[in-house]
Amino acid sequence: MSDHTITQIRNVLAQHGRLSTNVEALAPDDDLFAAGLSSHASVNVMLAIEDAFDIEFPDSMLTRSVFSSISAIADAVGQLQGEPAAG
Amino acid sequence: MSPEVRQASADQAEFLAALIEAGLLLESGVPGVYGHSDTFEEIRERLAERLSAEASSRGAERLRFPPVLPRRQLESSGYLASFPHLAGSVYSFEGDEADARVQADRAAAHEDWSEFQHPTELTMMPAACYPVYPAIARRGRLPAGGVFVDAGGAWVFRHEPSHDPMRRQIFHQHELVRIAEPDAVLEWRDEWANRGLELLRGFGLAAELDVANDPFFGRRGRMLARNQQAERLKLELLVPIAGPEPTACASFNHHRDHFGSNYGIELSDGSTAHTACLGFGHERIVLGLLRTHGFDPATWPAAVRAELWPDR
């Protein structure tokens, strides 16, 4: 996953995540729900990620685990953009 | 455009026809909107008294609200993001005398008269607990231990016309609400889920407790529903009434700080309160009793009668 992708995800989280923790302080694998991401906010994050990357999550990816960390979101974005998931 | 009316299964259609034939339900001409007979209301009122007695013996405070919600409150609650398909709004006439004449003529001919109708300050009540949160927030910081409210069997509206007698557009939802510290709220929710299970089984109903989700709208709704399931935020008591599926007769909902932060409800130490509510569907429970024990309560098992008519 590219640094640019991670930065974009951090921006979306800062705008829509309503986290109780500073987004910049989060490691890619930190649990976003533990950092205060609510169910309603995770849906807003999902919609904003779709806009930011011009992608559409299929039904099978509309799950809690896909939005559980920055790296999980980046993996999902990578899959939908046809990039290798790891990197 | 008329909304799609959900069809009933053969079992549900047969049950509805029998209820109407017996005079227990009075047809209105609109699917999902029925009047109740004297017998039906006798059972329903006994159930309401029983539920309120269970709550009051555990310290609940009674609050009652009319079946309309200030539109501003619906707008700020997030309901329209989660359930746009179920909400109903109250519209009323705005215009001059000429407009009124045209409206009346079109209405008399059953033509479209909606252009003269404009939103009022009110919407239909989506859930009986909605007016409780701002009312409690207005009191200021909660007392130690929080509050426990019995909002009673209030009329609530869901725009989902159906020929299934268990799926009403307007029905009595008996809500109990707890607003307190996070641990106390979760404990209360789970305790009442088990109390509800025992209560319905005491009525001779084959109730089961299960994890559930709300009927959230669209794609964002599918994700919300999965989150709700994964976090066990909603539990339901399911009773087989008329197949194929069992009917949810009560739900036990944990909102975490959703309403507490929305309405600024503060605990005695100034932190945000958590909330939970539970709702018993009066009509569904009455229908469960009628289907399980027969249409004449005089012939019901003595143990079931003793639960609802303890003084006879």
C-alpha cells in the first residue's frame, strides 16, 4: 500500500471518524473501534472512502472488519483498485 | 405513487381473515391499520398494566407523550439517515380560498391534492422512546444511579403497509428506557431481556431470545445492521405466531452514547450518559396469545389467565 493511500485514509478518518484519539498518532494496525470509531461513523467513513478513491465497496466488504484499522481499509482499497493487497 | 404492500404468507392471511371474521380486528381499508374489539383491548390493557407494574416495582418513573414528534427532533436524531423508508411526516394545508376549493374538488375525485400540503412542525412518532431523551436532558445532570422511565404503550408509526396481521403501520410500543452509567445500562438491558423472556413464557408463548438488527435502509444500512449484530446491540424475543418466520414481540436495544451525546445527557460526574431501551409490541403479544390459546380468553389456561388477570 502506498504512503499516499494511507495519507488519504487518515484524512478521511480525521474528517468523518469522530475518533477520541488523534488520527496522526494511530499506527496502521491500531484498532479504530478501540480508538472511538462508532458504528454510525464507520458508515460515514465507508462512504467518504468510496468518494476519495472513486470505488464502490461490494456488499461482502461492508463489514466491521474491513474498517477496523487503517491497514485493513488500505487493503480493501487496494483490492478494489486491482493493486496487490500487501506491500 | 402507492407504496408496495408486503404480501402475507398463506398462514398469515388465514389468521388475519379469522381475526376480522371474529370481530377482534376492525378493518380500516388500509393494510396494517386496524381497530380493536372490546376483547382485544381488554387483553392489551391487562398486558400494559402488567408491564408497567413490572417496571414500577423496580423504580420506574412514568412519562407519557402524544404520538407526534417535533420535526426538529426527528431531523437531529439521525432517523432519516437510518430509516427514511419508515418515517412519516404530518403535512397540512397552506393556501387561499381558491386553493382550498381546488384541493377539496381534487380530493373528492380522489385525484392528487398534495401540491397544497406543506410540512408542519410535527412528524409521526417513530419509536416511543424518542421524546424521553430530550425531556431527561432538559433536567440537567442525572442523579447518581441515573433514571429509569416507563414511557407506556404509546402509538408509533412505521410506513410499511402489509397484509401480515403482525406488521402494523401504527401500533402500541411499550417502551422502558434506562439512562445511566455504561455498565449499569448494559446490565439493565440484559436483565430485562431475560425478564421479558420469562414473562412471555409465563403467558404460554414459545418465546426465544436472539440477536437481531434494525431494518436500516440501503447500503449504509446493511453495514449498520452487520455492526449491530456483531456488537449484540439489539436482542429480540421471537414468538411463532403465523409462519413461516417467528415474530419479534419485544426488543432490547443498547444505544451506547448515541442518544446521550446527541441530546447532551450528562451523568452526575459530567460524562456522557449511555442509554438502552426496550420495547414490547402490545398488538403482537396479544396476537400471539390469541393464536396460541384461542380467540376466547375465558377458555385460556388458568396459569395464563392468572398472569394477566391476577385479581380474578
